[in-house]
Amino acid sequence: MLFDSHSHFNNEDYTSLERQALFNSVDKAVREGRMSFAMDIGFDPASSQMAAEHAERWPWCYAAVGCHPHDTKDMDDEKLEELRELAGREKVVAIGEIGLDFHYDLSDRGVQREWFRRQIRLANELKMPMVIHAREADGEVMDILKEEGAFSDERTGWFGARPDGSPDAGVLLHCFSGSAEMGRQYVKLGASLSIAGPVTYKNNRKTVEVVEAIPLKYLLVETDSPYLTPVPFRGKRNTPLMVEYTARKIAEIKKMTFEDVAEITGKNAMRFYGIRE
């Protein structure tokens, strides 16, 4: 049950023909049993609108709506209301991706912080899961999540307990790049971690240590396509079909079968996003 928990069919670099070919390739993989589901994750209001439309069209596609920290410089109250409206669509299942990115600083850090907080509040208001982006801002992202009640008893009450009885806060750290110790802290608070293609990179010992330290029951897999292409395709454009290679690397690290990793991470994603099919 391969579930690409984070991808961008809505990426603005695709031509309409390229996007259609991408959807056709994933649809074929689903019909052949090589994949089960994929998420289309919004990064601004326009891409969120597109993601919601894609989810309505394709049975295996679900959407998240939100504003990436890079794009918060263009946010305003009206656009937040657009996200609120989109969040009510039938197959929109999360708020995201939201967070902080201090690597490129494409939006002022103060603006990033403001809209991160406001979108956490939107997710809390709507009682929806949230998908978090953190780059070179790990400590501050965790602090803001705590301050805004992302791990509160009230919020974990909405999502209930995970199968092992631990709290579920409905918080997903997408493409987790923090330390193993930070990963343990997040899991204890009720978050889940998503692992992407960089786990396959030769010199990325940090993410390997996360996979070694965190039980599989708290992990999801993703591509973040068209970015972060896994080995052996690094240098080419990533696609949701390549989530297989991330799952295979996790299986190698965990000394498990690929089939078990695909099944467990797929069920984790379904539970996180509230998909019951």
C-alpha cells in the first residue's frame, strides 16, 4: 500500500501536457496495484485550489491547502478566507504545507511567523491535521507549534489515540530533516514524521539515524515531487512513483521487507489524513 504522503501535482513548472501525463502514470500504477494514494499539497491559495480540483477528479488523490513560508509575503486576510473555503471541500484533508524556511528567506521571517501561527489557528479551528515545513528553523517551529496548541490535550482529543495508545496530535513533519532526538520529542508530543528521498543520499547519515531511532508506526513516506528525487534517479525530476525507493531504503535500514514498510507507512498515512477506504 504505497502512499505518497506529500507531492505537488500542482507545481507551476509543469505544462498541462506534462501534468496530464503525470496523472496518467500514477493512475496506471494505482490500477496495477503498485500504488494506493497520493497527496497533492498546496503551497499558496492558487495551488491549493488546483490541488482540491485534482482530488475531486482522481479517486486516489487527496489534497491539503495552505501557504508555504516562501509565499507568505503575498498572504492577506482575503487569501486566508480562500484557504478556509477550500478546506471545506470533500477531499481536502489537511492544512499545509505551512511552517518556516530560514534557508532562502524568500519571505520576511516576521511575516513567515505571523502566517504560520495564523494557519495553525485555522487548522485548530477546523479540527484538521496540519502538514509542517521546517528548514533551518527546527527549534522555532517546535516552539510555535507548542505555543499555538498544536499538541494540546484538546487537539489530541480530536484525533484520538494511535493504535499503540499514544496521542495523535494530527501534526506531520514533512520531509523531516531534524535530529533523531528531535524526532523522538515530536513523536512523544503526538506528531508523525514523513521521510523523503534524501534518506537515500550517500552522505545523509542524519536522516538514516532518524529512521533507525523512530518506530515505523510513526513514519510516513513521501516524494515531495518534483523535488528531492531519490537515488538512483537523483538529478531527474521526481514523481510520486519514486516513493517506492524511499520505502525500499527504509526497509533496508529497518531490516524489514519492502512490502511490510509499504503496508505500515500506507496505513499510517491513511490514519493521519483520515482516509477510510
